[in-house]
Amino acid sequence: GSAVTTEERRLRDKKHLNDVTAARQPPLHHSPAKLLSIDESIAIQVQQKEAYEAMQAKLAAQKLAERLNTKMLRFEPEEEASMQYREVRDED
């Protein structure tokens, strides 16, 4: 037999796989994984945890407000309209 180069063997194996199955690997949209130091990994995890907790708090507040069905209105006691219910009378 004749010697087959590695490139020819790779192309032959790839062609054989294409004949055998219709499954294809999806294209790589993101950059490949990279190694991080422990400090970088911890910093990312802490940041993600804080973002998650902030989102959970926001969601909990929203659900509580919906459950209580309260509406926050602006309160300005300095206005004259808010003082109309009071009448000052002298007893003398």
C-alpha cells in the first residue's frame, strides 16, 4: 500500500462522517474558554452573586407591592389644600 498523509486521512475520515450522519457541530459563536486565576474567578462569582441578589430583591419588592395592591402617592404637607380640613376656632 501507499503511504497516506495525515491530511488525506483527516479529509477521508471527515468525508466518511459526513456520509454516515447528518449531525453537524454548531458553529462556535463565542471565543473558546480561557483559564482564569483564582482571584479573577472569585471576583466574577462575587459580582454575579451581587447582581443575582439585587435582582431577587427587586422581584420580591415588586411581588409584595402587587400583593398588597398599594400605590405610592406624593405627599406634600406644605400645600394649602392639605390644610383645609383644619379649622382653628377660639373658644373665647
